[in-house]
Amino acid sequence: QVQLKESGGGLVQAGGSLRLSCKATGRAFTSYTVGWIRRAPGKEYEVVTRVPWSGGVTYANSVKGRFTTTRNNAENTVFLQMNNLKPEDTAVYFCTADRSERPRTWDIWGQGTQVTVSS
């Protein structure tokens, strides 16, 4: 079983940048789709980005052009570079993984990391 641990959250002013990291342990996650999911106060979970094990990346429309995710299978790590942050990006960000190529639900979750963007 894969375990996930996020790091890199914090407080930043609008227009700033943050880089989140997610380290997978337990077993190699090359056969897992990985994703970043966020939950803002009072809102539903939003899939920010998804990186299928088969390749390619998808982004939510709300972050396209501002967020970039990269995956390093050799180091069992996935990153989320967030630029031009907006107050509406404030949320708890979870790293997730699933064996499905395009999961509708996610089996494995990290503990989450808080991102707060001040205006």
C-alpha cells in the first residue's frame, strides 16, 4: 500500500507562488494515477490536477495556466507548482493516488496541507 505525505503549504500574498510536494512511501507508485485535490472552506472537493499512470496531465479550469504538476517516478514524488495565487485558491490541498487511470474516487489520501492566500 502506498502512503502519501504532503509538504510545502503556507501563507502567501495574492500573486505569489508556492510549491507543494508529495512523497510516496510503501511501494513504488508508477502504476498509480496521482492527483491534487483541494477543499476550500464551505465548498466541495475539487480535483485540481490529475496525472494518470499512463501519462498526460489534466488541470481544473480554475487553475489552468497558473498551476503546473510534475511527477518524478524515480523518487516517488509529485510536485504542484502554484503561481499567481489568488485568495480563492485558499484551501487544504491533498495529494491522492488510485490504481484507476481516471479515478472517480480516490483510494489513497495524504493528510493535507493548508494553503492560505491573502488579498
